[in-house]
Amino acid sequence: MGVTGLGELFSIRYETDFTGLKRRKIALDAFNTIYQFLSTIRQPDGTPLTDSKGNPTSHLSGIIYRVTKLLEEQIQVVFVFDGDPPKLKSETIKTRSKIREEAEEKYEEALKEGDLARAFSMAQRTSKITKSIVEESKKLLELLGIPVVQAPQEGEAQAAWLTKQGLVDYCGSQDFDSFLFGSPNLVRNLTVSGKRKLPKKNKYVHVKPEKIFLDENLKNLGITREQLIDIAILMGTDYNPGGIQGFGPKKSLKLIKDHGSLENAIEKGLISPEFPWKEIREIFLNPKIIEIKKLDFRPPKTEEIIKFLCEEKEFAESRVRNALERAYRGWDELHKQASLDDFF
């Protein structure tokens, strides 16, 4: 979910395309990405894609068709999965569960009324990542030769660490929280680029990937990363939903710029946070991560993927083979070029 409104502070952005990301390595927030697949890859009435047994397959469809498109374009991705959430995230998790339950009721109502547009919109909010969805996603990714990293806690924190270490070039997420965890670079809209319908409107926009750099935006704002974290805490994070009433991006930025930090604002009696803000700050500054020395990228295992997707999950073999052929060509070109670079 991330910090609502945080993106409003990042005004310096660079629209790009797959060509502009060619030969780059990107650490994707796995839950964020899979949730996008589950939410958007549905039937017109909002019904999720399933096999004949009723098991969801939207996540697998997103990986085999959208992620292989990235491989075809010679973009290397790493999927970073969340571990156990911090205890402070429990309220956010409960809220998300309640939102899903309410959306399910509204979805059923819309279906009965024959309002397919509203039904689809409500259905998107019912998406849930289950243990089996995670296990199947990991299996398919590993068969595709895509590195899978299991974070001990927050996936975005682990992805940010990979970026800081230079193991990847960017974090890939729709949220801006990776900047709070210290990622220097972010790519948005990577797996949702293309034509997209605006919520509650019969209008479509063309979404393109965009690159955003932390230091450049911090300099533009005249703040440090530590101050950005304080701003986010004022606005509300996954660890203190709602933040302090009345504090949006502009007001939070002004308070921190005028007084330097949350401590100073509290000492002057300007705010009185009723949540463990120091502990929240520590989660962002020193998150739990695992240290990794190398990421192994491998070519797709075509026949094993065909067996898994087509024999077990009832995907159309011709479509899957076409996607894999394109992905393998991209992988081959990428590593051919890498070998030439090593030679010279």
C-alpha cells in the first residue's frame, strides 16, 4: 500500500520505455507485482482467471506473458518476496482485510444489478495473495531462470538493499516506500505499462514506465533521506496508518524543513504523535535484510514450464511456447552481448 501521497513530493521523473531499460537489472517488489496481476487480469465481469478446478491463475498469466515480455526486451528482473511483517504493521493488515470483505459484498451487489464496470472495479479490490499463489509464482519464476529472493521482513527493504549494493540498477514498484528504505533509484509502471482505464471513468490513458532518482529529488526538495522518513511518518505509513491528522505532503514537508526533524517539532509542542515514531523510523533506517553476494540469471526451462502451465494449469501450449521463444531470444541476445563485452 505504501505511504499515501508520498509520490507528490517527487516531481522530477523521467518517462522511459523498454528500450531505455534494456540490459538493466530491476528488483521487483513481488507482492506488489503479483497483486497487480491478480487485480487486473480478470474477465470483464471481474471474475478471476482460474483453471477447471477453480484455482486462480491470474498470477501465472501475468508472469508468463508480462514478465517474459521484459525478458524479451533484455530487461533482467529479480522478484523479492516479503517475509514476516513487523508487528507495527498489524493494523494495516487488518484494515486491508476489512476493505477486501467490503469489496466482496459490493462486487456481489454489482453483479446482481448487472453493472459490470462497477463489478470489475470492486473485484479488483478483493484480490488476495495466498500461500499457494506465492509458491506457484516462485516455482514459475525459478523455471524461467529469474532470481527469487526471500526477504526476512519487508520485500521493499530487501530490494532497496540490492539496489544500494549495485546488484541491481533499480527497484521496481508502484509505491515510493523503497526510497524510505534507501533505494537510490526507482522504476514505476514496469509491469502495468500500456493502455489503462481510469478508475470510475470510461476513459483510457497510455501508461509508460518512469525512472525516479532519490538524490536528485531530495536536493530539489532541500531535505535529507532522514527528513523524508520523518515526513512520511507525519503523513502516515503502513506502521502508523493515518499519521497525524491534517498532515499531507505539503504541510509535512514544511514542518520538517522549518524545524529540521520530528524531535524538534515535538520538543516545541507543535505535534504530539501517539504512536512509536522512533521505532517506525528505525524500521526504515535499519530494516531486516539478508546479504547476498550474487544473483544468478538462467535461461528458461521450456519443457518444465510447458508441463507445469499447460499440463497442470491448462494454459494454451502454443501461446506459452511463443512467449518462451521470445523470452529465450532476449536472454540469448543479452548474454551474447555480455560475452562480447567481456572479450573486448
